[in-house]
Amino acid sequence: MNISRRALLKAAAAAACAGTMPQVSAQDNWPSRTVKIVCPYGAGGPSDLSARLLGDYLSQRLGRSFVVENKAGAGTRVANEFVADAPPDGYTVLYAAAPYSTLQALYGKLGYDPKQDLQPVAMVATVPLFLVVNAESPATSAGELVAYGKSRADGLTFGSPGNGSLPHLAAELFLRDAGVDGLVVQYRGDVAAYTDLLAGRVDATLTAITAALPHIESGRLRVLGVASEQASDIYPNAQPLPAQGLPRVIASGWYGFMTPAGVAADITRRLDDEVNRALADLAIRQRFLTQGMEPRPGNAAAFAQFIDAEMTKWSEVIKQADIKGA
């Protein structure tokens, strides 16, 4: 097994501490001081707001402050590497996001090893992507959109908020699963992509519903489906794309807690338990849904399997579409 130098150093440090400290459960003492939740995005967005909501809950439950520190930049790499370098004591945790599973395929060597230097602890939520078109589009279903694309020499055009973003990768997956030619047009953020979608200059986008909802409610955009296996509580009227003949088009953003490798298992178990307790709270669940996020309780092993599957899936799409990190 290939173990990174960072992971070996942390293991050595943890072993040294274990030999000099009283043999008591780390969970019995954790947390004994403030815990830092490192968010990979700036203040005010869904990632930041949900991290703060959970931080407040954990603070009340465990009697110590859980504070959010925003470390945006480099497509979440800044935050990921910061936590990978942190001491493995349970007092610095990462509020990881979906790019975690695509960065290595996009950029090659990173400043940390995503499989060795950080460990999954608790999945929090998924953010399903919805297939959205201009309300004047002739397509009223995913199947009709595919047929429309096959009828045109240039196929379909999708708007994307950025190269290598999840909407970009999901659109590439859509085109391949549908067997239709097309182009994914890159914009700088959702606003520019929606401008051209509303103007009819691109045919569709795959997007989080919260960003599109004002235009949907105004009647300017139409939802054709959701890229998930089941209908979403966020927007129940959207039929799953796999049920519309696109079995592989499953794509969602996600959030979850990770720690540096080497954090004591009883600490990670306690954090996992408390996060799952939070996600069972009806008030927190409703807050998540209003932000376009579906609570996703589960254990650390399931979260690790999910990340591994996402890495495999999206690395194949990135290779097939020859996408390079910008």
C-alpha cells in the first residue's frame, strides 16, 4: 500500500503521543477546546451557511465552540491542503465539497494525497443537479431534448459555470449517455451561464435548483428532470433522468466532514454520531432543503465508499472528454 510521507509523519506523531499520555479514550476528552471547521468556499454561500448551521448545533451539543474558518481558493485545494497539514488531534476538520473527488483527475499531482492524507468521517448532504432549458425550448422532457439534439447538425449546447465544474462534467456525461453530439460552453459563474440560457444562446444546463428557481418561478426556464436515481424533495416534480432513458446521468454536489489522517477512531466516531444526530433534526433538515441540499446521513465507511465511487466515475468522464484543469 502506498502511504504518503505526510501520513507517515502523522502516524509517528500520534504513536509518540500515545506513549506519553494516560491511557484514556480520546473521546472522553474531546472536545476540550474550540474545533475549527474549515470551509473551502467564501462566506454566504450554501457551503458556508450549512457548515455554520452544523457548527452551531455541535457547539450546543458538545459544550465547546465549533467555528467556521473560510479558506476559499483553487477549487477547494487551499482548504483541503490546509487540513491535510493540520495536527491529527480532531481540532481541525474539513467541510469537504464535491471537487474533492475530481481534483486529482483534473490537475494530476496535488499538494496532498486525497486518499491518504485525509479521512472521511461523516457525509452531510448532496446537492442534486437539475436539467433546465429555456421555457421556449421545444423540449418538455429529457427524451425530447435528446431527440431535438439528434435532429440538429451541431447537436446540443450546454452552459457551464466553469471548466471542470460539476455541471460541466455532468453535461459531458449527459451527451455521452444520450449518444448526441454537442458542446459545453464555459462561463465564469452561474450568472453568465444563465444569461445566455435565458437569451436562448445555449440549449440547456445542469444546475443546482436554487440558482435557477427565480427564473423557473417567473416562467422563463423549464425543468426537464433531475440527475438522481429518485425524485428529489427539493423539487419533487422533476422526474429522474435515469427514468427518462439516461441511466448513467446521476450527478450531485456533496458536502461532508473529513479530518487529517491519524485522528483517533473514537473522536471520528463521536463526530460522525453527532453529525448524524444533527441531520435527523427536522428543523435542520428543512433548512438544508431550502438551500437546495438533501441531508445524507450515514457512517464513515459509506462516505469513504461514496468518495471512491465519485473519483472513479468522474475520472473516466474527465479522461473521455479530455478535460484539463485550468
